[in-house]
Amino acid sequence: MSFLKKHGINIYLVIWFLCMVLLFVTIYNVKFHLLEIEEEEKKKEKPKEVVSVVYEGFCDTGDGIAKKCGALKKSGAAACVTQDCCVWAKSATGNFCVEGGSSGPELNQDHAGKNFEQYYYQKTNKWNKIQN
């Protein structure tokens, strides 16, 4: 009991301070840098594996490849990277299935004019940064 009498005000101040910090973090939606790094790493994970369906002749039709890859965007990254001639590319605008290969997308920009930052190609099986 003498401990509480002696240190009661200090304990009260520490608890009050911690509550104020918690209130401040909640009200102002404070983000911690370490948590942001973990979230970015989760985003960089490779696309989910699916049963790949490789269409015969998909990449053999020179002119229509960009349009065919664009149509695969609706099916997601896993469908896009089943084709040798398509890559899953990220820009500030979003993610796109575009014509490309192991060296990256054929075009440097998306439809909004934003540069692609990284891409995923099936044969390298990892995210690659684009050198601008």
C-alpha cells in the first residue's frame, strides 16, 4: 500500500499520457513507417497461381497481341502471365496486362500516360523494376 501512496501520482501521469497518445494516433490517423513497409511488401507478392491455359497461337498473331493482352486484364494477373507475350505491369494509375516479354512491357506508359514502374513476367517469376 505504501508503494501506491508513494508513486500513485506518477502511475496516474503515465496512464494519462498513454491514453493521450492513443487518442492522438486515433484522431489524426497516424501511420507508422514500419507498418507501411510491410504493406508494400504484401503488395509486391507475385500474382496468385492458377491452372494455366495457354492458347495455341495466342502470341503468333503479330498485330493483335496488345489487344489480346488487354482483354486478359479482366481475368487478373494470373491469367495475364500465362502467355509468353504478356506481362502484368504496374503504374501510378493501376495494373495492366500489356504486350511484353522478359525485358518488360513493349510500351513504357499506360493509356493515361503514366510510366510503368514494375512488371511481372511468368518466366522470371518475380517483380522487376523498369529502368526509365
